[in-house]
Amino acid sequence: MRLQRSQRQVPAAGQLPNWPSAFAARPTYHQDSHCIPAGTQMLNATNIICPRHNIAKADAHVNVLWCYICVKGGELVCCETCPIAVHAHCRNIPIKTNENYICEECESGRLPLYGEIVWAKFNNFRWWPAIILPPTEVPSNILKKAHGENDFVVRFFGTHDHGWISRRRVYLYIEGDTGDGHKTKSQLFRNYTTGVEEASRFLTIIKARRQEQAMGRQSGIKLHPPPYVKIKTNKAVPPLRFSQNLEDLSTCNCLPVDEHPCGPEAGCLNRMLFNECNPEYCKAGSLCENRMFEQRKSPRLEVVYMNERGFGLVNREPIAAGDFVIEYVGEVINHAEFQRRMEQKQRDRDENYYFLGVEKDFIIDAGPKGNLARFMNHSCEPNCETQKWTVNCIHRVGIFAIKDIPVVRSSGTDHMVMV
């Protein structure tokens, strides 16, 4: 297995901007899902407890049996906080055998990140390629399994099994890694070989995507928002349920021969009442232009980082006044669940709120699940507004432009989509 790793440049502490800080520790991290270490406890928007502060005793002596530099065995010095082991003579600095050794990556604060491919040591299995899953992508049945407070979930290539693991049992997978070379005729080995091939292909995809992102940057550091579950329509949280009675659908008088049937200037009765037409009942049929929600007729939007304002939403094509921009979607909860979530946010010191009240027992929470609309910011001089519409007898909320919004490549906040 090729294990030699390139050295990483880490800026000095005095050069770091105002990033989220780890309590009782020097390292700081971007407010970005690609930068915050796996297994981090989020206290609030700017403070975390990183995994450096809690190492499970049961994992205290899990290290590889080869030198991380020359890939040979022998008498090794083991890192105290990760699986890396080295020969003393392979390092450029002397290592005293009676002192604890901390490798350069651990010393610099470089920890495994969500979305990274790693070699993982699960129970008594061999080192196996896996990917670290963001918390929002962990299956619900895996979330219920016992684990340490700084553990994270990995999904193993080749088997697609999941498991909780600590950073003491993972190290980075790099291009060219091929496995430990121990071959058998078992199904387990075939799964292992498939896993190594999958990890290699996946790493190639990740590298290509990062190169595309780097080429597309205008200037500075482009951050990525924290992970969340992406959904296209609202999801009701029990005991709340969506009920439809299509007999209550209202119909308009627009006809398919009209110039723009059910369009903004057509005098459509449904539009005036904020009802979206159903094509099975609308006389205009497939020519009906009052289908923004169901057809998701949104302009091209992008999430960008706006420094002190955090993440915001900008349009990449012109938006005219009155245009439908995007639907605000999330988990729909009742008032009791809303209160419970608010109390939990206070206990967690979570200062990010995505609630939008439609009625007392119809509140949209785009925090855990949502779409790009969750990144819209509030403004005292907005260019958009929220409108409550009825779509197939169910309430939904749309964002509509109240003025023309041009496409401007500037990152200034005056060009954001705001309500």
C-alpha cells in the first residue's frame, strides 16, 4: 500500500481570520462543511468542541504496522492521536523513544473531514476504504446505535455497510492506494477489492469536482454551506398530515386559445386567489401558465458566502418583478413540535433559525431539510416577498420578486435575493 503523504501548509495562528474556534484549543476552522472536522460537537454558529479533546481509551493503541513514509515494517514510533506510525530514522527530526509522538498532521490540527475518503479499521476487520458521511446523510437506524460523543459514521466501499468510528481508527486515502496485498478467495476479499476500486473512482470524481470549483472562483476562498438534507417538496412531520380533497379545487375560465392562458396578465381567477391550477381541471390544460410550484419554474440560483452576513442566495439569470423565484420548503410541523425544537435550539445554543409560520399548526422548518430558499437573507429593503398559495388543496409558500433583479457578478449584498 502506498502510504507516503505530502506535507500540508497550515497558516500561522496570527494569520487566521475570524473563524469558528474550538474551546480550550488553538485550532480554528472555516464555517464550512468541507472544513469542520468529522465528529465535531457544534455548540453554536461560532463555537465548537473539536474531536481533539476526547479520545476513547479503547482506541488508544490502534496504529498501522508499517511506516507511513517508507511503507516498511520494523520498529515503529506510533502517533498518540491517529493510526500513523513511522520509523524514527525516516523523520527529519529526532524522535525520542521515551516521549509521546504526535505526527505532523495531528500537530497542525489536520483532522478527518466529512466527505473525505479514508482507510478505516472497524472492529477486527482489515483496514478498509470508506467515506465519512455528514450527519445529515446518516441513515436513521445507524443514528440509533451506541457511539462515542466524538465518533462519526463511515460507509464502507464494496459492502456499503455503515459504522460508527473514531478518528483514532481512520487515516486519509490518497490517489494510488491499492490495499495491503493480502489475497484470499473469500467473498470478503472480493468485496474488499471492489471497495478499493470504488474508492479510487470516487476520489477521481471528487478531485475533478474540486478542480472545477477552483477554476470557477472569482477571488478569495469559496466556502460551502453546512450540510442539510435536500428535498423538493414539504415533508409533514407526524402527527401532522397533509389532506387533499380535490372536490374543493377551484377552476378558472382561461381557455387554451388565449394568448397566455392563466398567465400573469390573463386575469386568471385562480392566480388572483393565489391558487395554482390543476391541469386535470384547468380548461387550458397543458398550456396553463399557472403551474410554478408543481413545475418548479425557478431561475438559476446559487449559494454564496457573504462574509459577515454568512451564506446568501444570488440569481445567475435576470428575474423580473412578479416572477416566481423559488418555493420555501422544509419539514412542516405543528406548534407543539415548533416549541420543542426552539427549546432544543436554546439548549444547543444554535442561533440559526429557518422557521416560517403559515398557520398555528403549519410551520415550515427548513433547518434539517430544505432547498436553496433556506439561504435567503432578510432585508429592510427586500427585492422579494413570500406569498401563501394553495396547490392541490395544500398550503405552500413561494418567494416572488417585487422588483427587477438583474444578474450582477459582484458579491455585494445589494445583489442578493432577499425577503
